[in-house]
Amino acid sequence: MTIGGIFTAIIFGAIIGAVARLIVPGRQSMAIWLTVVVGIVAAFIGTAVAHLFGLATDGFNFWEVLFQIAFAVIGVYLVSAFRPKGGAASGR
């Protein structure tokens, strides 16, 4: 992967993660970096699933992006559900 590919993955991951956070109902107590990581992982998984279904993964593909967003929504939901809401100092 080239430097340009890494920057593209980070930017696209941030966009996919942000879209997923907008879709998941309620407030998610996630850091921006965690949103980006969830988006990047979801982008890779969505591309792999689209490839398994035989969809073209080079260039823009609506179904590939839909898979990526769906996996990002699942990732955001799981991270926000299992991540502690506050630290020991907050008294929770």
C-alpha cells in the first residue's frame, strides 16, 4: 500500500465512521480516532465481502460502499455498547 493509499484509507474510514455514527441512534461516547479505526476496519471488511460476492471492487461500487457502511454501523454499535461510559473517577 502506498502513502496515498494510506491517506485515502484514513480519510475514507473517517467518512464511513462518521456516517455510521449518524445512523446509529443515541449518543456514542467514542473518540474521533476510534471512529476512524472502526471506519477503516469496516471499509476493509466491506470490500472483502463485496469481493466474495463477485462485485467489482476497483473504482466506485454502490454495493461495496453499502457493505462498508453496514459493517461500520455494526462496529460503532458494538464499540459503543461494550466500551465503558466513564472512568473510575466519574463514580459509575
